[in-house]
Amino acid sequence: MSADLKRFHATFFEESREGLEAMESGLLDLEAGRGTADTINSVFRAAHSIKGGSATFGFTKVAELTHVLETLLDELRAGKRPLTSDAMDAMLSSVDVLRGLLRAAEAGVPPADDGAGIVAQLNAVLTGKSTIAVGGAGAAPAAAAPKPKAPSRFLLVFWPKASMFMSGNDPLRIVRELAELGSLKATCDVSKLPAFGALDPTQSYLGWTLELPGSTNEAGIKDAFAWVEDECDLSINGQAQGAPPAPEAPVAAPTPAPAPIEASAPVAVVPAAGPAGAPPATAAASPGGAEDASIRVQASKVDMLINLVGELVITQAMLKQVGTGVEGPLAERLMAGLETLERNTRDLQEAVISVRMLPVDAVFKRFPRLVRDLAGRLGKQVTLKTFGESTELDKGLIEKISDPMVHLVRNAIDHGLETTEDRLKAGKDPIGTITLAASHQGGNIIIEVSDDGKGLNRERILAKAREKGIAVPENPSDAQVWELIFAPGFSTADAVTDLSGRGVGMDVVRRNIQSLGGETVLESATGKGTKVTIKLPLTLAILDGMTIAVGEEVFVLPLGYVIESMKPQAENVRTVSGEGRVLRVRGEYLPMVHLGSHFGMGGQEKPPITVIVEGDGQKLALEVDELIGQQQVVVKSLEANYRKIDGISGATILGDGRVALILDVPGLVRGRHVGKAA
């Protein structure tokens, strides 16, 4: 393959992944009865685009599979066959196989599944063996009306606009694609071509008259222009033998018709060529400028920008530190300049980070298929509801939050939701509900995974915990019982299956969330369901922190965990047997942690200041020597540069050049037993 084509590999794979997501979403809408004719058309266009690009780049297995899939989709949208459960299963399985083929092609390795099996399954559906219709009224297009007599030929008049060339599309690519549909006669019209001196290189002057036999698939003709509908004037006329051209509405929006074709180039028969190419790497903004143009940028380049902005934040803090020691007439001007620098640095930092922000829908959209397949395997009726899909989260977090959420949703369907019979006996709707919700809360994003099932069984959890030798508090509260679920190796499943029972579940979920600087809280009510709340920072790159002093060292407390700070009165500090010292705050007793003693650094015996923090839904009173202030800090990985330390989530560089450790508040909370209500 030529180096010129290889340059477009990354774009092709990215656009193909987006196309597969659109196909899966559209197919699920059709199955659920929410689809329309536009839905199946969009699925068809996605398959057609992947087929064209894969054939161009030589990915023959992908091209062969999408060709058969495209044939089935074409018959469905033309109303030639009903949408059956067999057809739906085959098409969704095709999406899975295509993902695997594309991953293998991108990695340059042989695929685990070459697609032969699913091609055979699709061909079996095309033979008409499937008969079970699915979906509602919108699941498939209505039966086609009686068809008029087939035309003897199709006559196309095609005038590209200048915007077609500006966006990277080539009219000859379209002509070659049409040549694949049948014997094509193509005439290039040069009647609008001006004299050389009047030629404007930014304008388009050439048009085409194209003739195809009447046996050609008309839908295939229109699909060849799917990517350029707004970038050309086009008319497609089906003509009976000897009949004059019949007017037909253009594919694109109505525009002034081109001048009649008088002078033209010689007619030529275009031989069948290789499959059409993929869509252009980048799309130009619409001529009217109504929509923002977009470009594809490698994530590594954005990461580099974020790192540079992080270094700028550190440099700005250093300059501010130096500036505080300047006196005299220049001091005021220097401080004014530093304030402007700080403001601009923050604006730049927010702008750069926003480039990495993606809607959480990038995670949510994978779950309709998961819920459908898993509910079918378990024989349960389940509906999925999502809220807050537009809530934005850092791309790095988006990629890492998917697996924990998959486990939570599987748990909810497998363990949380009852069978249809049990729900009816309990007076519930026979269809269970899984809800995914996302929202912003301060400097964090909150993601909730909930179900309306039977809720957690308190006594069974306690019995299983004792059976496995897991420490159980005396007279535990519900919250303490639910915490047992996060113990390593804990499972209430009676038998090991491919879905549950191996005891490598919720503890892994919590550990993965903690590695992202987040926390996990579980709530449940008998007969009403269970909710798992995940709290994550908006980004892992920069955070707002409170700097505190402990002895000679400086630590950073992420502001998202800080509730308040105070100077406790002696009468509110008590010592409880087995619990250590606790602080009474508004009727609640909170464990106290002396940070100097905790990290073996000493410090004042009776620190004058206590900071109340909350992590994993539990509170803790941290004793510190001094509150220094609040500032933005750039998060550096301690584990990658040194090693993991309990109670520490990362490090940063302060304005004076010193390294300060960032406290892992949820980790500190988990190290202490939270007190009881007064």
C-alpha cells in the first residue's frame, strides 16, 4: 500500500469506530420500535462508508462483511423483508465482528474471528429463513407500495460546487463508484469553462452527465452522493425507453439549475474501478459558517499542551513567590503583572483542559447493547434510562471509567433486578429499570448507577462475611454492612457463572475508582433497589488544593474533600476505647488523625487546627499545624516516579520549588473506623 494512503489510516479507523457506534445505536432503536426510515438509512450509510474505506485500504475481510451487511440493510429499508429477530441478532453480531476486524487491522495482527461465520449467518438471513418479526411500528419501514415499471436507464446531471473540492472530495471518486453499479457512460460538460484569463481557481466549472442501465440499484446511486449532498447540484431521472427525462427532486437542497448542456467532451465508457475511498479526513465548515469546523488532533498532542500548561502554572507560582519579596516602586507594577499572568494562566489552563473534555455519553452509549444482551441471557425484562449524557469528563477518565461501570450494570441486572414473575408477585412493574445518571457537583463529576430491584439482603451479607472470615463491626449500621461488599473476595452468589460468583467484583471496582482519585458510595433499600454513586475529579491534570503544614513538611488537601476547618475546644475531644481520639462536631463523633504521627514526622503534640474532610461518604478530622492557603497545583504521579505510598495520591511542585505530597483523603478515611452518632 502506498505511503499516501497509509497517512489516512488513523482517520479511517477513528471514523469507522464512530460508524459502528452509530450502527449499533440505530439497530437498537429499530429493535425497540423507536426507529424510523431515517434511522435505518443512517445505519446503511455507516455500513456503506466502512465498506468503501476498507476496500480502498485493502482490508478485504471488513469489505466483504460490510458488503453482505449492506445488502441486508438495503432490503430492509426498501421494505422487501420484515425486521426479524434473526436479522437483528445477525446485524448486531456483525458490528461486534467488525470491531474485532478493525482492531486487528489497526494493530497489524491476524483477527481472532475472520468474519466467515457471521457472513454465513447474514447470508442465511438473506435466503429468507428468518420469520420472527421484532420491534414496534417504527422497527422497519412500511411495506413498499406497488412499484412502477422499472426504467430502462438512469440519467444523472451532476455539477460539483467549489466546496466539494475544498473539503477534500473528488468527483472522479464518485464516478468510479457509480461505475461499480453497472456499465456507465460519463460525459464531462465544459460549457461553463471560461477563457483562461477569466478562470478563477477557487470556482468549479465542470459538470457531468452520467448514464446507467435501468437495472442499476437506485439506492446505490444516491448512496454514492451521500457525503456530498450539500456540495453539488444533482438530479437523478429514471427514464423509460424513448421517453423524455422525467423531473425528479434533487438530492441536495434546491439550487438554480445548471445551464443546458450544449458543448461537451466526447462520451466515454468508464470501466469498473476499485471500491470508492473513505470520506475525507476532515470536513470543512459549512459555507454559511453556521456550524463550527472541527479537526482531528492526536491525544498525545493535547496531553503535551496540558503538561506545558502545568509547567506554566508552576512557573507562575514561583514568580508570585519571588514577587512577594520585592519592595519599592516596582513592587506594585510587578504584583499587578503577576495577577494578570495568574488570571491568563488559569483561563489558558481551563481552555486547554476543555479540549480533553468529552461528554459522558461516550461511556453511556455502550450500555444499551449490554443491557439488551444480558437481559436476554437471564430471561429478564429490563429498560435502561440515562440522564446527564452531555456532562463532560476528562478523556483519560472516560477511558478508565468504562470497565467499572460495566461491572456495576452487570451486577445490577444479575443480582439486583428480580425475574418478571418475582416482580409481579411483589406488585412491581414486570420490566425492571437500570438508571445511569451523571452531573457536576462543585469540582467533581457524580455518576450514579441504580436499579429498582429487590435491594441488598443485610442478613445474607453478614452471614457471608462471617463465613469468609471478614471482620464485622458490633451492631453494624446499614452503611457498614454495605461496606462489606467491597471486601476482597466477597460474593453472595451461590454458584460460579460467567457473570458472577468469583469474588473479584466490587473490591476491584472500588480500587479502580480510587486509582482515578475518586470514591464509591453504596446505598440500598429493601424492595426498592440499590444505588452506587461514583465521585470523580473533572480532570487528573490540575486541581485546586489547600496547602497545610505539618512540622517542616507541606501537604496539599484536594479542596473537593474539605468540609471545614476549626480550632476544637478541649471538651469536644474525647478518647474512646478501641476507637482512639474522636472529635464531637454537631452531635457526630469523628475519628481524629494527627498527620504528623500518621506519617512518622512528629509535629506539635496538640495541633491548634483541625480540618474536617469527607471521603467515601465518611468523615475524618485531620490535625495539622498550620493552614497556608489555597492554590492550583499540577498533579504529578508519585507511583510512576517513585512508588505507591498509603495515604498519598500524588505530588506537586510548589512556587518555592519544594515538592509537596497530595493527600489521599478516601485512603485516610478507610484507615480509620468512623464514629457513631451521638
